[in-house]
Amino acid sequence: MNNKILANISLDERRSIPLEQAQAEGAMMLFGEKYPDVVRMVSIDEISRELCGGTHVGNTGEIGLVKIIHEESVSAGTRRVVAVTGHRALERFREAEATLADSANALKVPVPDLPTRLKSLTKELKTLKRQAATNKADISIDELLNSAEEVAGVRIVVADATGCNAAAMRQCIDQLRRKASPIAVLLGSAENGKVTLVAGISREVESKGVSAGTWIREPAALVGGRGGGRPDLAQAGGKLSAKLPEALTRAKQEILDCLKD
């Protein structure tokens, strides 16, 4: 459309021609409209030929620019295309360019790379949503607390959390520390032949000289792995999933002995 406008095609206006002649020459007549026997026909090259009683530009170049905004329903089976022209169309293009520039700056890519970057981000978002759904801990905080043992005023939770990944187990430990400190927690999970252990202790337990990093070492060795981390939170991995129950039993006994001393 804009190419035809830029071509600066002159308007051909023919006044007072018989309606039948205009029809024969292909003039567009709107459905339901009634026309007199003598009509005015305006044509632009082979692009448009219409019956009209309104005003028109002398040539397409006077339009300047066209920007289609949207299309809408007028009535059953009839749609309308809405557009702006001239300076208003130019303003629309400038607004679009500014939006693209802002988006490119936000994503730190050149404007031509925006589509590729957006596709990549959309894919990453879908992946993260799937992971978030998978990472939800399928384990009850209240059930863990009900099964806890208490030694020297410290609650001890050691449990099999198979089905939960490391992120879910860390989340579970954080909730337990907020809800029931002082507490020491070690959770283990076996998935696809791999073992994940996560240990966490509250500050009160850490002040007793207990370290999550030290606590997790022996259970990690039992499942054929190793691990470490901060004094208050540690993680380990292994490949002997059949050894997970033994590792959890050993972890529980180790923390009990440590706190009794």
C-alpha cells in the first residue's frame, strides 16, 4: 500500500457518468447502497475504482503514509479496517520504533535480534515453570515434625524425601528452620539411580559446634559420593541409591551422638 502511495499516482475523477457505464467499467459499489442514475467515479490506476460523492486527494503522494491500526466487526459478515495516515501514521511508526529500542535496551540485544531473544526467553520461562512445578516438595512439614526426635532441646529430622530434588529439599529445610528451631535436618532423595542429600541446621545448633558440612560427609560416603557446603547448609550427591536407607540411619545416629556429647 505504501509503495503505491510513494509512487505518487494521480487520481482520475470522472463526473456525471451513467451508473450502468460505471458498473461496466468495474466500479466498486457498496452492498446495500443506493446510487442515482448519474454518478461520480474516481479511479487510482488499476488499484481502486469507486463511486463516491466525497473528497479525494489529487494523487496518492498527498496521503503521505498509511498505518493500519486494527480491523473490527461492523456487522454480521462485515469487517472494517481502521488506519491512520499522514502525520498520525508517522507518529505511530515513531512510537513503535521507540518501543523496540526500549525493549532491545532492556534485553541488551540489537533491535534485529529481538525476535530471537524473545523466543529464547519464552523457552527458558516455560522450562523454569516446568521445573518449579517439579521442584515443589511432595513432603509434609507437619509430618516431618511429628516424626522428629528431640535431644538436648534440639529437634532432629532425618527422612527419605524421594521425589524431591535438591531445591525442594532446601526449601523444606528452610521452612522447618523457620517453624521449629532449634533443629537439625537431613533429607535424602534417590532419583534415576542418583542420590541427593541435603543437610541444614539452625543457628542455635551451629552455636553448639555442629556443622552441616561435617554431618553430611559420612552419609555421602555411604552412597558413593561426597559433598560439602556452609556450616548451616550442605549438599552431597552419590550414585548408590540402594544405600540411601543406610545413609539416613547413619546420619541420624551421628547427629544424636553429637548432640548427646
